[in-house]
Amino acid sequence: MFNPQGETHIVLMHYGCKRNIVRCLVKRGCKVTVMPAFATAEEIKALAPDGIMLSNGPGDPAEPVEVIENLKHIFELNIPTFGICLGHQLSALAAGAKTMKLKYGHRGANQPVTDFASGRTFITSQNHGYAVVGEELPAEMGVVAQVNANDGTCEGIQYKKWNCFTVQFHPEANGGPKDTEFLFDRFLNNVKAAKRRHADMPKDPRIKKVLVIGSGPIIIGQAAEFDYSGTQACRALKAEGIETVLLNSNPATIMTDPDVADHVYIEPMTLEVVERILDIESRTPCCPTWAVRWA
């Protein structure tokens, strides 16, 4: 552990990390706990971190299949996460994307990266032989946020389904360009925002199970925002250790995937069905996403 008196607790997944990642976090007031690459979601959750860093590292990112599988469960904790280099590649593989071996790789301290959100191009330090195939990233999982200005390959991803963003380059580079060290500040702003949300909405220990009533039109192109809000509601509840029950009349949604809620009812959205489910599930508290959306 580094800087044990730090106010913000960050777990750093050690895939071959550089010490300067720790320095960049510590100088921003973080307590840093370094965990081995094969640490499980349960082990991470037991540490109650405020955020998670996925480090750089060597090798073919598709080989450590156990690490990739672990990451899927770690992301389900809904803890703000920032991935660098190998951490970026492993996250993309966990999301269902693919990686490819580059002919020459990206090497050196002068690799240009274009950021779509700002329109700026940054000079970055890089040293890798594999890249994420941006076109293979499922659209519902995330979007490519940065590309290499030389060859157009994926250099960063902003995730939709998870509270996570990742980059292929090294914002912690030292020596080398420090143009993108601000990404640590962006990450910690995400962490602080998540802490504020938890402080504003304290957990009621009496609530053990919640029924999420998901809805929205069963029309292609019109159900996405409802599906997203319902999915995030289920994931947030599960991250708090609350048993989650979902009612949705539309089976063609992400929120009805088996890993989103603990129990799923695909039934017509009627008062009779809701009452029947409440009887089966012992009168659980309800969270109607459709009503909240239109309120």
C-alpha cells in the first residue's frame, strides 16, 4: 500500500505496472493498494475502493483469459475505472471486442493521438505491439474516443455499460510528453462524483430486494434510453448488494440479459402482473423506470 493516509482509495491492478502510475495517484492525494492481476471481484469489493486503475503490461492481451473473465465481474461492481495500455486492451476484450497484432507496433515518445471530444491531437508515449480493433467493439458497450493520427487505430474507449474509460498510450510517461497526465484528474473527478452520489443517497439497510419495472416502446430505435436507464438501475442495485428483480415486456433488451438482474420476468406491463410478482417476491420495494423517465 502507498500513502495509507490518502483520502481517496484506489485499487491498482498490477498487470506489469510502472511505478509512475502510483506516483501520479499519490501526488493527487490517493491511497493506492496494488493487487495482483488475478485478483477477483470479491477480493476487490472487500477492499471498498473508491476507484480502480488497470495498469499497463506486456504480451498478447488475448492470452490471459482468466484475467479477462475476472474483469467482467469487476466492472459489475460499478466502481469508477481507468485503464492504461494492457488494461485498455483487456477491458475491450472483456467488452466483446477483438485485438490485433500491429505490423511494427507503436513505439517512442512522439505518437500523435486525436481526441474526438475535444478535437485536439496530443503527443503521447507508447510502447506496444497490439491494438484494439475499434470496429469490433459492440455499440451498446462503448465508443472509440481517441485514435492514432498516423494509422487510425483505436487509442481510447469511453464505455457506456460500465463506469470506465481507457487509453492505449501512457499518460503517466516519465520521461516523455506529459500532455495527457490530465486524464488522472478526469478519472479522479469521476471517483469524486461517484462518492458524492453515494453520500447523497445513503443506503437503507432494511432494503434487501428491489423490483425494477423496466419499460419503453417496443420499436427499433426508440427503446435505447429506457433500456440504458433500466440496465444501470439494476447494476447499481446489485453493486450495493441488493437482490434485484426485473419486470420488462420487451425481451430484446440488454436489461433482460441473465447477468443484469438476479431474477427476470418477461411479462406484459399490467397492474395484475406487477401485483402477482410482488406476491411472489414478498412485496419488494419498486423502482419504475418508465415513470421516473417521464416525471
